Amino acid sequence: MIEYGQQEQDRVILVGLDTGEEKEFEHSMEELKSLAEACNKKVVGIITQRAPEIHKAFYIGVGKVEEVKEFARTREATEVVFDNALSPSQIRNLVKELDLAVSDRTNLILDIFATRAQTREAKLQVETARLKYMLPRLVGMRESLGRQGGASGSMSNKGVGEKKLELDRRKIEHRISELEKELSNIASNRMTQRKRRDASNIPQVALVGYTNAGKSTLLNHMVDLFCKREEKKVLEKDMLFATLETNVRYIETGNHKPFYLADTVGFINKLPHSLVKAFHSTLEEVLYADLLLHVVDFSDENYKQHMAVTADTLRELGAGDIPQIVVYNKADLCGVTDFPVVKEGASFASGHSDARNPVIYLSARDEQSVRGLVRLIQQIIYAKNIDCTLRIPYDRGDIVDYFNRYATVEGREYREDGIVMQVNCREQDASKFEMYLLRDDT
Ligand SMILES: Nc1nc2c(ncn2[C@@H]2O[C@H](COP(=O)(O)OP(=O)(O)OP(=O)(O)O)[C@@H](O)[C@H]2O)c(=O)[nH]1
Ligand SMILES: [Mg+2]
């Protein structure tokens, strides 16, 4: 029978185990459904089990495996996807028992990353993560594929199969080392760019947060308001993992308080460790930031959990102690009127219990909001600005130029021995040009 109007899709059953440890179990299952759909799979059923512990061999209890098998038969499912990362042996056992393709959350995330990756670096990073994930799971996966194609390995082929497996393993290991070499070249290139930015002494700000929170929308709106060229925009879209690479833009609002703004890959609950590692070099922009904008989709009922996941991932990256502004975005969808609203936030989620993050409620689509956020950013990163007076010799036009660009010049006087400038500048700049500083009474 031919069913018209239907694309051929994998028909999947989602399976989750509620051990009581995860607070937001249902949300996690909903998210798994979105992940499956983002992989173009049709979810034909969901089965959950409540049990205090994970079953070592099958992840879910033996009885539950039977139930999944029966359910899959009635729903004509072709694949079963588990909400947690399965161990290699669990995959193997489940494939054997269920006689279906078996996959897990990590695999879905890897698939989405693979289809979304645009830049060479993102593609290499995803491939590395994928191969590392596959390596210990080769046996189970091979069987899983075998099931799909209807093939089955006979005992007499076992020796041949093992040799082939060993060969595949070596090939994969070789490929991983090649990929890592190429990635480290790209990373060192980026390091050069970053060093150039560091040398410029301009503060660096990074957007971080859960996927789909509105990070790229904020960056684009700032680019719209403060940069001239259209091509500097990045992709913003209502989908999981729209952004997979880091994009840095120079934001200059005309008040001599510029900053670099980096847009980064979004986080998600149970983001595979292999991916965090693979994306580590891209995410290094976050580590070097002076300030993080932690963007939260305030209209999502699970926003608190998203914030906790973001905080955990930042800690995992080693960026848990960088000052943050918490940006509660999409205020337009939450009945909040009169945004932007700035408040003093709760104490830091991490390390410093005394440091307080400012909090801003806004909409990334609203111009006043974006302007308000930029003012707040500048207040914080330029908080340590100081007033000083310098006398700069006439042959050091470069320094005059530097202060014209990166400081607020409040007065200047052309004297015989040089230009005397009164400036409001960053502390570092004052000490960098200390030899030209004048005491107030000079
Ligand atoms: N209503 C409303 N929608 C918003 C707002 N900000 C962003 N969006 C929408 O939310 C969706 C996701 O926005 P993105 O900027 O792509 O989100 P992101 O944080 O960059 O997501 P990833 O790149 O996946 O990590 C898009 O459809 C945006 O148009 C807002 O303030 N209000
Ligand atoms: Mg984005």
C-alpha cells in the first residue's frame, strides 16, 4: 500500500527512565521529542518507567523491554530512542532483544549538529565528536544497522567480523587523530585573531545560554543599530542549535566605549561531554570574556532549569567565575510591560557569594531594550574608568589617536611641550601610558 503525502521517515518510540533524580523528567522527555523531530523522525509513541535504578544490562527493566518490543510492533516503529546516554553494552543488548535500531539522546544531538554545521571547523568538530562516540559502540551499531537492513551475522562469520571490526576501529582512530591535527591548526589561527583583540585592550563580552534563548537575535539587533554592514549578521531561527560557531562582532556605539561581542553555540540539558570537548576551542571565546551575557528565554516555563544547565556547562568549561548579566529575554511574551527593566540580581550562582549579577528583563526584538542592555554592559565593563590628565608629545599622534578612539576626551589644550588631554579612560590605559600622566596640579 502506498500512503500519499507522507515522506518516508524513521518511526521512533521514545523511552525514558524516571529514577526520581531528575527534577524535570517530563520536560526532558518533551525536549527529546523536539530533538527527534529536529532529526526529521516521526515520534509514534513514548514509554516511560519509574524505577530507582538504571538496569545495568538494558537500562530499563527486563519486563519493560518486552513492553517496548510489543508497543514498537503495534506502532510499526523502526527505531527506539532513549533519553539518556546508553553504554555500549546496553545498546548491544537492546538491539538484540528489540530487533530494532537503538539510539539515544546523545546520538540525536550529534545528528542535529552534523546537519547544522556550516563552517569547516564546526564540521570537523562534529565529526570528531561523532567518531569518539561511535568508537566503543561499533559492535552494537553494526548490529543495529544490520537489523535495519534485515541482514544478520552468522556465527561462522564471527572471526571475519572481528577482524573487520578491528580494522574499522583503527581507521576511526586514525581519522580522529587527523581531524584533531587539522582542528588544532584552525584553533591556533583563531588564537592569533584573539591575541590581536586582546592587544587592542578592548573589553570582550560573550553571549551564552540555552539553545533558542535569543542570543543571535540580540547580536543581530546590536549589529543593526551600531554596525553599518549588513553581512555581519548571523543566523537567528526558531530551532534547536541554530548557531554552531562562534561569531565575534565589534560594537561601537559612538561614546568611545566599544566592546567585542561573541555569539556562541547554545547549551542543552545532557549536552554530550564529547561535544563540549569537541567545541572547547570554539567556546574558548567564553573563557576569555570579561563579561558574560547569560541569555534566558523567560517565556519558557522551564527557564530555571535552563539556567541551571547553563551554569553547569559554564563551570564545566571553567567559565563559572566570570561576571554575568542575566538577560531575561522574550519579555514581550510574558506580559511584562515597560521593559527593559534593570534589577540587582541574586548572588552569583558560582564562586563569589558577594558578587551580584545585574539582571535585565527585555526583548531582543525591541530597540529600547537593546540600547538599555548596551548601556548596562558599558557601565560594567568601563566601571573602572578613571579621570586623568596626560601630556602627549606632538610626535606621538598615535597615542592621541588611541585616546580619541578608546576614551572619552573631556578637554584638550595645545601647549608648547605637547597636547594636554583630560580623559576618562580605562585603568589599564592610564597605566599603559603612565609616563605621560600629569598630576592634577601640573
Ligand atoms: N517573541 C520574541 N521572540 C524572540 C525574542 N528573541 C528571540 N526570539 C526568537 O527566538 C528564536 C531563537 O532565537 P535565536 O536568536 O536564534 O536563539 P539562539 O539563542 O541564538 O539559539 P541557538 O543558536 O540555537 O543557541 C527566533 O525565532 C527569534 O526570532 C524576543 O525577545 N521575543
Ligand atoms: Mg544562535
